[in-house]
Amino acid sequence: MQRVHFELIGSSFADDPFVKEARLVKKSSASKKSMPVINRKHCNLDQEQQKEFKRIVQRSEQNAPAFGFMSRNKTTMILWVMLVMTFGIFSIYLCYDHVNLPSLVAAILLIASGMVALQLLFVSSHTASHAMFLEYENIKLDNERWSEQHPIFYYAFYHHHHSFKNNWFPELSYHNPKGTINVVAAHWDGYSLLAKKERIMIVLFFMLLNPICGLFFFGYELGALLLPYAHLWQHISHSRMAVFEYILRICEKCGLIANGADHHRHHNHNHDTVYQDFSSSGIYMKHIDDWINYLWDCAFKTAKETEHNRPYDVMQPYCWWINRAVIGSLPAFVVVLGWL
């Protein structure tokens, strides 16, 4: 009897955080018996792995021009925020000048739905990337499965594989001002729909169908702007947040972002399935974290029954559908609502 497992084509962050296709590959049970089962646990990198990791990150950053622009300094970060706000003003103008959106409440709901869509995509890709973290044997420059990711993947990996005392790649760390800029830029480039031509075409397509989609995408972009600060809120001094401190403090009181205690479990790597509470790293969705944890645990345990024990291969097809639904189905639903 043959067993089936998933083998990756491309990678979830090869061009952006939206997961690419996978294919089913049949493997015989006989080949499974000949392969040792890998026990997936959190590990620290040795010096050789650290060197290889640095080479991988440097190549990834060279292939991400928008990240290179955003991460130059605070000025370029401000310019990016201004670009997003300009897009938002333009979207509001289109709706109220041409479509006459009936109420302010409807506009707020569209913007809020875009922010929720961003968080759904983040949780999906965040979960898949953590599954890939556990494939330590693939940390090689010539391994396409692991080495052709977007910079945000490596920043997230490093976040779980360093400490304040052992900050072996400070450019990827929030413990210093330049590292913090890089972390924020990696999030913005990784999730913004305005950072690459292919994503911009998606936005323009739906806005041409119905301009009110602009409000949905504006909400999505606001969520992308907030995302890195929602995560940094649990790890660095709040005084370093500048104007975001007041916004995030309100968000925490409303339960929209996690505090340090809420996020602690995500960094407890001694759990049977290593990682838990994935939404606490972004716009907090506390009430569905138990459900996400259950799915993660099931994928982790299912992977143990496959030849290579890769939780990512189990998670990836589901993440692919979730991400396509968020970027395709939800805007299409907004288009239809606008036509009614």
C-alpha cells in the first residue's frame, strides 16, 4: 500500500508571503522503512549553520528591492507610510466622489475587514513558516526549499534563534535601532500589496471592478503597517515606539494586540509540538488561537507518519487555499456587495 505526502514546488516566501503550489508525490512504504524518522525539535544553530544562514539572508535581501528601499533609514520608512496614506486618501476619494458610499459605518467596516484579512493571511503564512523552521537539515545556500524565501522568513527564524546575550546576527535583531528598522521593513515588504508589481495588479484589478475595494485594501495596508509594531510591543521598550506607543497601548486595552504575558507561550519551545499561539505575534485573535493550536498539533503529529516528518508539507496546502481566499475571494465578495 502506498502512502502520500506533500513535496514542495517553490516556497511560500519565494517572491512574497503567499504560499506557492504543492504537488502530491507518491512514495512507497518500503522507502519509508529505509529512512530514519527525524524528530522535529527546536535547536540552536552551530557556527557553520550560522555562517550559511547569513549568506542565505544576504542573498535574499539583495533580491528584495522594496525591502532595500524601506530599510535604508527612518526617512525612507516615513516615505513608505506616506505612500500608503496617499493610497488610502485616493481610495476614499474614489468611493465618495464616484460611488457615493451610503454611510461612514460602511466605510469603517470595509477598512476593518481589510485589517482582519491581513491578520488571517499573516497567521496562515506565520504558521507555515514556523513549520519550515524545524527543517534544520535544509539550512544550505544550495537548498532551494529553504534558501529562496523572502527576508521576512529569515527575520522570523532569527527571532526564535537568538537571545539578547547571544545576538549573533544583530542586523536582524530588534535590540538595536538599525536592526529594528530592518525588522519593520521586512514585515512591510513581506505583506504589503503595494510593494511588488504583481500584487499591485491584484489591487488595481479589483478596484477597477468596483472602487469600494480600495477601502478594503487600505484596511489591509493599515494592518500591514501595524503588524511589526504589534509584535515589537511584546519585546522592546514601549518608549522606542514613538507615536505608535499611544496607538498600541489603546489596541492592547481593546485586546487587539497581545501583551508580553499573552505572547510568552509562543516562545516556549519546550512544547510537544514546539510552537503555539501564532496570532499573538500580530493583530491578536485570542479566541481562535486554541483552534489554530489544534490544527498545528494535528499537522505536527500527522507529519510524524510520513517519510521525512515535515510538518510544513502537511500545513502548506491548507495555507495555500487560505491565502488565495484572503487575496482573491474576499475582495471579490466586496465587489459583489458594491454592485448590490
